[in-house]
Amino acid sequence: FFFQAEDGIRDQPRSRGLGDVYKRQYQRRVHGNKMEIAFHKPEWFIVEADRYTAKANKLLKPGFFKRLFTSEDERNDGAKSCLEKAANCYKLGKNYAKAAETYIRVASFEPTPILSAHTMAEAATCLMNENPGEACKILDNAVEMYSVNGNLRMAAKYAEKMGDVFENSAQYGKAIEYYMKSVDLQDLEAENYGSTQTLKKAAELMALHFDNKFVEAIKAYEQVIDRTMKVKVLKSSMRQTIIQLCLLFLANDDAVGSERVINRYSLEDEGLIGSRELSFLQSLMKAIEAEDTGEFEKTLYGYHKVTYLGKIETKLLMLIKKKMEDKINNAIADGGLAQNNCFIHIRLSITQY
């Protein structure tokens, strides 16, 4: 006979290869050798889930003898175990709504609020693709439970997750709200790197989708850069962020603020002096000051040939150019009006004479 080691146990039956060994190990690990999960269709899992749910309901509504010979805690533990299996089977059967509903029932049997929050988060994960709005409602409850019971790290994680969901569904105001909530929670846990990345997400949404939030976006960008500049190896990674911050100032008609940003961060990052990013910003500011749209476009084209300009930079640059054009057009219109007024005044003077 050929003896084969499998999880530390000698297996006497003749081996048919490693694939056969691993398959048996997987079955034992997941289902105790009672079923072969890989060969079952989703419908089978739904039937199993319904069976476990019925068993749990029966335990929660016991008859006379069941109540007589078993305690309430024993029945609740049995029902919880059945509901957990049912939820997992619903998930494997791809009935995510029923899986989420069942996980929520399981959460009510958890012995601690933290475990209840874990189970609620699992329920929300099931609905993330099919019903993100409902998933966020469940996650919001989980975040509240984590926060109240002191697990701020998990609360921050799921608050950021909610921000991602709202961003993907184009609810940018809500996304910013939950990103900032996550930042506050991470700051309480001294998660500096994570909170900085989340803060950057919020700042980018403010810059990209809300022209009336430029001041808030500027403050958020300054915090992101200040936090990152404290880490020496990350200084050079902030140059694109510095460009975005300067463009925010320029889009907000604050050339002085943009100049201040350049002077301040040139002192903190010596590599910024003489860099392409700094030359680009200085050339832009000269073109804006001279109200020269041709030079403005030439500067953009020259920089974009080498370095890609993202959505935020493109949006802000278009806004800056539009303001330049409006300013030039208004100046031309004002000049024409002044000239017409001058002609009228001369004609009136001649008539009176």
C-alpha cells in the first residue's frame, strides 16, 4: 500500500494525486466531509438556507416539552448557529437580500455590541452591489455601535467605506461628510497616514464637484500637504497636490495665496526649486497676470506633453481660463461703452454750440 501524509494523518487508501488530496482536505475543512460544495448549484444552497431558517424559527418558538427540557439560552444559541449557517448558504446561493436579512437576525443574538456590529457590517457587505442605499443605512448603525463601544478603528474603516459607496453613486456631498467623519475617528486613534489619505479624498471631491467649497478644499489640501511633508521620503510625492492647491487659489481669484503656497513649500522641499512643477506654476501666474490667454494655453500644452493633467487640474484650469476670457471680454465691452459715451458727449457739445 502507498501511505500518504495528509494533515499529519496517514491515509491508507491509494492516492489518485495531489488534486484528490486537496479536494478532500477542502471538504473536511468547510463541511466536515458531509457535502461537496464545488458540485452544488445556487438553488441547492437556497434550499439548505431555508431548512436552517425553519430550524431556527422552530427553536425560537418551542413547544411545551422543548421549553421544559431546554433553557432559553440553549435555544437561542442553537437558533443563532442555524441562522449563521442559513446566512452563509443564502450568500453562496447569491440571494444577497435574504443573506443580509438573516445576518441582521444573527446580530440580535450576539453577546456583545462589537460582535453585533461585525455581523451588521457583514449584512451590509451583502447588499453593497444590489442596494447600496440600504447597505449604507446598515453600515451607519454599525459605525455608531463601534464608536459608542470604543472600537474607533473599525468605525473609521466603515465610515470611509460608506464614503466610497456614496462617491460611486455620485452623492458627493454625502461622500465628503463620511470621509470627514472617518478622518476625525482616525485622528482619535492617531492613524495619521490613513486619515491623510481619507482627507485627500474629501479635498479632491470638494475641488472637483463643488465650486462653492473652494475655501474648504484649500484648508483640506493644506492639511494634507502639511501632514505629508513631515515624512521626508514622501515630500516629493506632494508636488502634484501643491499644483492642485495653487490652482484652487487661482480659481478662487487669489493669486497672492498661490504665491504664498509656492514660497512656503519651496522652503520645506528644496527639490521643488527649479522643478518642472514650479516653472509651470510661475509661467501660469505670469500669463494670468498679463491676461494673455495665448501664453496660458502654450504653457498648458508644454506641460501636458510630458506630465499628465488629471480631472481636478483640468477642471480648475478650464475655470481659470474662462475667468480670464470673461475679464478680457468685460474690459473690451467697458472700453467700447466708454468710447460711445465720449462720442455722445462730443455730439451734444456741438449741438449746444
